[in-house]
Amino acid sequence: MRKKLNFKEVLLVGSLLFGLFFGAGNLIFPLELGQRAGVNLTSVTIGFLISAIGLPILGIVATGLSDSDSLFDSAKPAGNSFAYFFTILLYLTIGPGFAIPRTATVSYEVGLKEFVKANDTLFLLVFSLVFFLLAFYFAIKEGNLIDTIGKYMTPIFLILLAFIGIMGLVKPMGKAASVSPIEKYQSSPFTVGIIDGYNTLDAPASLAFAVLIISSIKNLGVKDPADIGKETLKAGLVCLLCMGIVYSSLAFLGSTSAHIMDGGENGAIILAKIASHYLGSVGHILLSLIVFIACLKTAIGLISACSEMFSTMLSLNISYKKYCIIFSIVSFLIANLGLSRIISLSIPVLMFLYPLSIALIFLSIFSIKTGKREKIYKWTLAFTAAAAFFDLLVNLPESISKSHIVENILLVPNKFLPGFSLGFGWVLPAILGFIIGYIIDKNTKKSKITYTTGK
């Protein structure tokens, strides 16, 4: 008899999914867009929810339906070379290249930056050094102390966050969605909101996290891929509801906070000032401690996961412990660029990585009908990568993106790719690549049948 999860089990897996996704980026980016979107708050938030929640849930479900065992396995139909390239790029992005350094800078800017007026660079240096020494220690020891602390800290954090959210509704800092949006959100706010959701990193991360969720569902007795996909979707809806409430509340708080502080701050500083406004200095210190623990837990998990993946997938004779050292040092160095700088430098990579992640998610879904066909995967991802490379170029620092060579290159996508200016120039090439790959695959199968039968 085919097993289905009961309501309690669905809630359990849904809470696990929420715990995996909810990190530093999920906390700060809704606050930023809320403060900056102004009167376009609703449309920006809806766009953000689609890419920050909808796509990650779809990624988990797609992996379950396609019966893939890992991120590498999901990408393998496009060839081993692509699978290695994509897996390494994604893990570096959700690891030492962006997400791990962000855990240190977010906890620093929520907790200390508001009190540090001078020598900010020095304080960040010392703070991040201590932060990554702790993260490295727990990553190599694989101890339970930080997990034990986290079990208590996470509920307290959510309670404090709920309190701030309720206070924001009962006693708002100002009227929501009542100020003029910054230039970025003045035109096409919905699509800009979708692009903003990329910053959470949850869609590509879902391809890496999926194996944990699928394993949990299998351990509960569900074995059939179709049933795994259905149960994953149920758990995903639980996560979607919880994340949607949290994101919408944070966006609302960010919008009302525009009346009590100057614009242009990053989300960590906005959260710190909101916490001080509603909780006072003691509450702010408590919130800062909890954010520190939450970010430290995330850093430990990511250092461990990346080190485990690299040590097992690559034949470089580098041990797990050595990878922990390497990733901790790299993360420490990047963290000292500061949160705003890290975010700005990560955008070009995200604009290249996200189209490939979305294409791979849909290929996994379509594989239920078409199978994991090499030509379909290769043509779709090749066309997607080519178009996404233009998105990477346009989001590079202005000294490069505004250079004569790059501007001439970008004349091509600006002229021939619909939606390129909005960040969706890759959609048409991805569809064309899929169609071409499908036709070639069908013709190849017909040729083999004709050759075999001699007709």
C-alpha cells in the first residue's frame, strides 16, 4: 500500500523546510524593498514572494518528482562537465562566495554597527574573526552545543519577530506604502520584485536542500517519486504560508520605517533600528544575540555542507577539515568587504545563476513526461547560459558594464531579446533551446528505430 504523510508529518517536514530556507537574506531583503518600494509596495512584494518562495518550493517538488538523488544528479543529464560546473558554482555561491560571509555581516550590522561610530572597519574585522573561528570550531567538531542553543534561540527569535510585527500593525511607525518609491521601483515594480527575490538565494539553494527533504519524506515511508512530489508540495505549502506571512510582515515594517529613518540603509541596519524603536536597548541586545546564534548556525551548516560536497565530489586530495579551513578563511576575507558591498558584488553572479537554476527546475518537471533526455537538457541550458551571460555583464560594476566593449556586446540582447532590460532576456532563448533539443531528440530516436528495423 502506498504511504501518504499524515497532517502532523506534513507540518514536521514543512517546518524543516522553513528552517532550511530562513536565513540572513530572508530577514534583511524584505525590509529593504519595503522601505524603498513606497507606494508600489504591494506589487513589489508579490513579485518578491514568487521568486523568493514560489521558485524554491517548485525546485524541491521538481527534484522529488524527477527522482534525483542530489544537485549533481539533477544536472547530470546535461553532461558531467555541466554537472560539475553548475554544482561547484552553486555551492560556492551559497557558501564562501556570498551566503557564508553574509551571515557574519548581517549579525554584525544588526547587533553592533548602530553603536560603533568610529573604526567600523576594525570592529567588523575583529567581530568576523571571532565569528568564523567559532564557526570553524563547530564545523570540524560537529558538536551539538550550537544546535542545542539554536533549538531555544530560534523559537525565541520568532516570538520576538512576531511581537515586532504585531507592534508594527498596532502601533505603526508611519503609514505604509505612502512615500515615493526610489527610481528602481518606479517602473515595472512587479518584475523588479521578482529580481529582488533572487537575493535570498533560495531557488538555487532548493536544488541543494531538496535531497534532505526528500530523504526525510522517504524515511517517513513514502517511496514512489510521484507520491514524494505530492507530499513535498504539501509540506511546501506549509512553508509557503509561513514564509509568506514573515516576508509580508517584514516588507510592511520596512515600508512604515521609512518615516523614522533615512532611506538607503541595508536591511540589517533597518532591522536594528526597528528593534530599538519597539524593544528598546535591552530588547535590541536580545534580538542581536539571537540573530548572531541563528547566523552562526547557518554558517556552520554551510561550511560543513560545502566542505563535505567538495571533499567527496572532487579528487583533489584535500580533506574535509582542510576545506573547512579554506572556506572559513575565504568567508572571513569576503565578509570584511561589508554587507552592502557583498550584495552588490553578488548580483552579477546571481543574474547568471538564477536563469540556469529556473531552467533546471522546469527541465526536472518536464522530465516526468520526456525523460531525462541529454539533448533537451544540453540545448535548453546552453541557450539559457548564453542569454544569462548578458545579464551578468549588464550587472557588473559600472567601470566594466559601461565600458565601450561591453556596451557594444549588450547592443545584441537589447535589440533581440524581449524582456532583457527587466532581467528576463533568457526566457525566450530557454524556450527555443528546449524546442530545438526536443526536435533533435525525437529525430535521433526515429533514426535509431529506422536503422534498427532496416526500414
